Amino acid sequence: MENNQLVADYKKNRGLILLIAVAGMTAYLLPYLRSYYYDDMLQFFGITDLQMGTLGSVYGAFAIIGYCLGGWVADRFPLKYIVPGSLIVTGLLGYVNMLRPSYAVLLFINAAWGITTILTFWNPLMKALRFLSKPEEQGRGYALFDIGRGVLNFVFGVAVVAGFAVVVTKVGNIGGVNILFAFYSTWTVVVGVIVYFLIRKIPDIRPKNKEKDKAFAKNLLDVIKMPTTWCLIIAMFANYGVIVSFFYLVPYCTAVFGLSAAVASILGYCGQAFRIAGCAIGGNLADRKGLSNMYIVDMALMALGYLAIILLPEGFRAVGVLVILIGIIAMSQYAAQALHYAVMEEGDYPVEKMGAATFIITPLGYAGESIFPLFNGWCLSHWSDSTTAYNFMFGGYVVVLIIGIIAVLIFQRFTKERRAMLAEQRKARLAKADAE
């Protein structure tokens, strides 16, 4: 398929979007395995909370570099090579963890994952997604991508947690974690090989001449001057920093509420089920009510969810209430994540400036992935009382989310005309759909 054959149409390209979702889900299984087996991995590697937080920060630091240069990589290397190649290398690095290597090697692996899952992977996928839906369909396009990832994460999560619970009774925690690494590493490599043969359906959308290379610096300067750029950076930083900290709800439930590790892990994976609902509902509402409007609602619900958990008494064991609160947080955070790039449509960033925009917005916006793990690890190391440590952590999330909401409100003041135009397009599309 050539570039000029690509038609931006959500309905026609849903298959391609779901294919991208499979790759997008698989790439992050290994780097975020600690999200659901935190205590088990501490024991497996024999490291402290602060060291675990440092691993996350190292991954995040290299991810920032990847986010920054990822647009440049996406413009110069074919998607059909860099995406499957990144998956295969990520899986091969996962096998090394089975050796229970030294902490220095763990730091290297997490740094390398920051490159293979971001620099050579994430930006190409995001740019492809932008091309697969019309401007007024961006919310649903990115939402379908996250729904696909959510479905697979949930199915994998529940099945693996159940299997892990059985396996550890026979081989112990150490053996169980080893099997986890073997399974996820093999899956990642296999998906990488499969994607190599299927990803060729995605058009090659790299620049065709040197003129576009020369325009990059000018586009970057234009993007930096736009106040909306800095609003999006602040909102993304606040939102994503909290998202990557979601897995702390699992050890929180065991430490503060006294739930078993298995029950707490299942609650964590339930977040993936709510992710599906959040993306489906949020994506459609965003396309109907406005992308930035939904962004604000999502972050407000996240803040309220964490605030409610802080207020629950120690030893609280009403699992149903915890499921509801975790569900609210998960639905809203993943719905917001699906809007990170979609909301750029309201900021009037044309496709030709997408690379320049992501060059500045993505690394600074996703910097929370490097900073929040250090903050979380420091909290757990600084306070011996688990309740105090986690409450301080979650209280910090509430504060930054409020700052993110304020940033989006300012963003809306600069985008009134563009949002009004998109509203008219949505109105016309809905009227046409009703007539049919």
C-alpha cells in the first residue's frame, strides 16, 4: 500500500488499529511486570523498595530520551522493521532476568527497555494511529487502540495471576517469577515475529524529500512558541505520572487493608477490565462532547478516586467498595491516556507538525515516568508506617492532577475557535449518521 492510498477512516481502519494495539500491549508486558508482582519481584531479585523505584526511574529516564528522538526515528526508519525488531529485542532482554542478575545488570536491562519500547517503538505507532482516523474521529481511534490493549492485558492478567497462584504452591515464589519471565519473554518474541509479517499493511509514511527535514526545525520552533504546547505538557505529566503509579494500589491493599497478595493482584488486574470500559465510553463521549472536556472529567475522577481511598480506614476489607474505587481510577486514567495525542487535534497541530510536536510534548509530558517512581520509592523508604507513606503518595497524586486540570482549562481558552469548528464537524457527522 502506498502513501497516497491511505484513507483516514476509523471504520475502514479498525483492523489496523487493533493490530497496532496487540503490538502496543505486548511491548510493555515485561517493563511493567513489577506493577502486578511487586512484592514477589522484590523477593526474587533481593532488592529494596528504593531500588525498585530506581529501576522504574532509569526506565523512565531512557524513555524520555526515546520520546524526544522517537519522532526523528519514526521519520527515517520503516515501521515494518523497527516495530517487530523492538519487540524481539525486548523479549530477549526479558530472558536475562531469569538468571537473577546483579542490580547493575537490572539497571542496564531497564535502560535498554526504555529504548526498545519507546525510542524505536512508541512514536511510530502514535504517528500511524493519527493517520488512521479523521480529525473528528481521533477520540475513537485512540480509544480503540487502548481498548485492544486493555482487553489483552485483562485476559493475560487474570489467566496469569490464576496460574501464578497455582504454580507458586509447587515451585515457590522464586520459581513462579522465573516462569513469569519465561512466559512473557517468549510471548514478546513470538509477537514480534508475527508482527513482522503483518505490519507491512501499514503505509510507509516517512518524509520523501529533504525539504521536510529542513522544515522540522521551523516546525519545532513554532510548536515551542504555542502556549497550548505547554498546557498539554503539564496535563500529560500530571496524568501519566499517576498512571504509571497505579500498580502501587496492589501493595497498598495488602499493607493497609490486610488483603492477601492474590486478592490484591486480582484487584489490580480488574483495572484492565475497567480500562476497556473507560476507553470505550470515554472515547465516544470525547468525540461527542469535546476531547479536552473529557480530559478534564477524567482527571477529576482520578483525583476523587485516590482521595476516597485515602479516607478509607485502615483494615477496611469491603472488597466491593475497593473494586468500585479502583474501577473509577482505572476507567478515568486510561480514558485520559487515550486522549494524550487525540487532544492535539483541538490544539490545531497539523499532521505535518506531528513529529515536531511530539519531539517536545512527549518527552516532557512523559517525564513523570522517571520522576514519580523516585517519589514513590522515597515515600515508602522515608516513612516506616505504610499507611502514612501511601497516604502521602496518593495525596501527591491528587495535587498534581488538580494542576493538570488547571492546565487543560487554560488550554481551552486558547483553542475556542478550533474547538468550535470541530464541534460543528461532530454535529454534522452525527446528523448524517442519524439520517442513515
